Amino acid sequence: MTRIVVTGAAGFIGSNIIRGLNTRGISDIIAVDDLTQGDKFRNLVDLQIADYVDLDVFYPRFAQGHYGKVEAVFHEGACSDTMEHNGKYMMDNNYTLSCGLFQSCQQQGTRLLYASSAATYGGSDKFIEQPRYEQPLNVYGYSKLLFDQRMRLECGSDFSRIAQRNMAQVVGFRYFNVYGPREQHKGRMASVAFHQFNQFKADGKVKLFGEYGGYPAGGQMRDFVFVDDVVAVNLWFYDNPSQSGVFNLGTGRAQPFNDIAHAVVNTLRAQDKLPALSLHDAVKQGLIEYIAFPDALRGKYQSYTQADLTALRATGCDHQFADVSSGVSQYVQRLLQA
């Protein structure tokens, strides 16, 4: 039986990966997390796992080979709060722990598929997996970049050393703006779609930032990617163990925040059997409202992101990504059923 480890298992992407594995009939899964925030357990309730291990217990035991033959680790565990200022805490969680995990995986012939982040690009205006475009704006982005750099050092800048030395697969995914089910525990770090759904249900309107960075109100653009697509790409690389590297994981299509709000409003209106509105009419009727851009985010905010998918497509991964209209609509419908 294939044994898999998922770290950050009770988190947003980790729990969705377990769901994807379960769909394939894989249930010999060791779920690793820190359940200090107890309500995260809800993300595991409907999933099939073989064991749950606290992260403080797991890493030293895994290094000792305690869990037997493990085929792959999906390493989603991290401090993902981009506003966290404690650099020591961030580096311990996102860099040092990951370096130890990499060494343990290589010693045991275990494949490592890990979460990087589009925050590695920070202030760049191009999003290509090359050092000259990597300009993180916060310590979170830096912690993720440093581990990517360490993997380039260990595996070769183009990861060619993996095949030359018969190393186990290593894949880093630079997640862009992921949204979808099982993110309810993330508080302010949850996706825009999740917050707007709850805003509209509570207040009958959604709020977006006003103009900033040369972009009109609600016009700042991000690469919004549905979590089902993130899982599909993770599993594609799991199915293709000869492919290693650091890859962008977004849709390759930047869309304005207005598109998210528009999709949320119209999906909820359809639920109430009301006709769809144009963006202009939704704003005019006060269903979408713009607020002043917060001072705390000035100079630390990515106004535009769009994944360059050239490297991903070169591997042969041809997964087709949902756009905001279809992805957010599916998500809102699932939130309504929760």
C-alpha cells in the first residue's frame, strides 16, 4: 500500500490534497499539523487518514525512519501569515524545518512536493521562476524564496542533479491567490472570495479597495486560482515522478478584484432567483462598494500578479484552469451547501 504524508494536513490546501488522494482510493495517509487552533479539525472530519501526528513529534521521528517506507510528502505546513513580523518564527517554520525535511526525504528515497509562494516575486512586474524576478516584500516571501534557493543549490539550478544522482523527486509550487473550500479557519488570511461571500450575506454588499498603484477602484489584478486546480497539478506531478523543479501554480490569467466581487454577487443573486447584474449596475446599486486603500499596506502590496506558465507547460502538464467566473461560482455554491 502507498503511504503518503501531508503536512499542514488540517489547513486549506493540505486538506484539499488529502481529499484528492482519497478520491483516488489512497487512504494510508499520515496527517501532520498543529491543532492548537482546534477548529481546524473540521477540515479532517470527512477525510480518510491512517494517522494524525503533531508536527513537533513528526519531524524527528520521520528523520529516524519511524514511519517506514513513505512514497511522498506533500509539504503544505508553514506559517502563511504575510503580516507576521517575527522573522525568527517565520524562518524556523518555513525554512529550517523544510531543510531538515528535505534531507530526511532524500535519505529515505521519499519524494517531496512542497508549497512555495508567489510572494517570492513581491515587487517584481514579471512572474518567471528565475532569480532576477524574485523580490519579496515581506519575511514570509523571503522565507519561501530562501528554501527555493536552497533546493536549487541541492538539486542544481535547473534541478538536473536529481536525475544525475538518482535523487528523489523535488517539486516546489509557487501558489498564486488560491481560493476554495476548507479555508474558513484562516481568518483575515482567507481568500477575497470567502470574505466577500460572508460580507454579502451579512451586509448585502461587498467591499473592495479603491484606486491604488495606478489601478482604478477594484482594478488591482491578481492571478486567482481555484483550489481544485491546485490539487490537480500537485497530483499530476505525483503521477510524473521524473519531473522536478520550482513551478508557478496559477492560471496564467490576471483578473481584477472586481471580477471576484461580480461573480460572488451574481451567484448569490441567482440563489435568490434575481437576475444577473453588470458590474456597473452592481456598483450603482451599492452591492459593490469601494473603500480607501489602507496605509498599513502601502509599499507592501502586490497590485498585479500573473503566473508565467511556460516552465509548467514544458513539463507536459496541460491542466486547464478555471477562470474566476466559473471557479468562484462553484465555490459560492459549495459555501451555500455548508
